[in-house]
Amino acid sequence: SQQGEEDPQALSIQEGENATMNCSYKTSINNLQWYRQNSGRGLVHLILIRSNEREKHSGRLRVTLDTSKKSSSLLITASRAADTASYFCATPRDDKIIFGKGTRLHILP
Amino acid sequence: DGGITQSPKYLFRKEGQNVTLSCEQNLNHDAMYWYRQDPGQGLRLIYYSQIVNDFQKGDIAEGYSVSREKKESFPLTVTSAQKNPTAFYLCASIQGWGTEAFFGQGTRLTVV
């Protein structure tokens, strides 16, 4: 079962530009989490936003949450080559953590 | 350093063989999870465990089995009943419901 769906599936931008990816989900949530996965590696937690929060920042990352639209966005500012990775949103549901299919981000030199 | 360790990193299985993937954590986390990831795809939940000696099936449990005899360990066995086991397998753990997940580095399983 898929709770979150990221959009776009893939994104290529020039180094220094901002990257925005979106996540839509289906049921009510307690919180929404964003993760990064470098090729062939495990996922790394980036940021968690609670259902009563609308925006959260962490370094060059900015996450927004719109519970009325059941959507979240992840903005990476001033992108770098090291940001090339797949990004996933995830939501806890019952005793599970449900992940979306991810956005593959490629930063062009 | 606390963390979650998966081994081996690469594993090759012959047709009809059972293989076991190891997942160990020293984070003192109660809940542990196994996910399968196919190329370019998201994570699909295989099994999860909230406490020792208890585990539940996820969305794609057929052909897999697990045990949770110790809090630190949650091994996954890929049985011969799993007809398409070639994939990247990820283990994760969390401190409590709704908290961030910590992942191992994954095991890439290939059928030869």
C-alpha cells in the first residue's frame, strides 16, 4: 500500500538552482518525514514535520505541509552536486512507516 | 557509535536456496522493519516487529520469513518460495511510533 506519492518522479537542475519536490498522501497523518537515499545506500532521515506545523527549516532544506490538501513539499536551496540522490516522503500509519516511490534528483554541473 | 548494520552487502542465491540476511542494531530500538526496493522504485514493507518474539506481515510477506529472538536482531530469510528475490533489501529501526527511522546500508540480493 502506498501512502505518499512524490512528484516529479525525476528532476534535473543546474547546480546552484533550487529544487522542489512534492508529496501527496491519502489519509490523515500525525507527521510526515523526508528521507534521502544516495545510490546503492540506505535512507537517511532529513526532516520531520508534525501535522500541526506548516513549515520547517533545516539548513538548506525547507519543508511545508498543507493538511487540507494532504500534501507536502521539500525545497532544497542552492543545490550542490552532493544533493544528487533520491528523496522519499514517509508517513507513520498504524505500526508501519509507509514510503512513497521517491523523486530522483540529478544536479548538473 | 550506535547504528544499524546489515550483512552481507552483496549476496548471491542459487535457484531453490534459502538465504538469510542479517540486521543488527545497537540503538536500543524496539521496532524493526524490513523493506524491499526494486530498481527505480520505492520501498515495500515485507515484515515488521514491535517487540521481541512478535512480528507482523507487511504488504509483500509471501516467500519471506523473520524471527525476533533478541531486541538487537531481526534476520530476514528469503525462501525458495520467493520467485523473484533479486532486489535491494533494507532494514530499519525506530525508537517509538512516529519517530524517525534509522536504516542500514542494505543488502543486494541476486539470483544466479
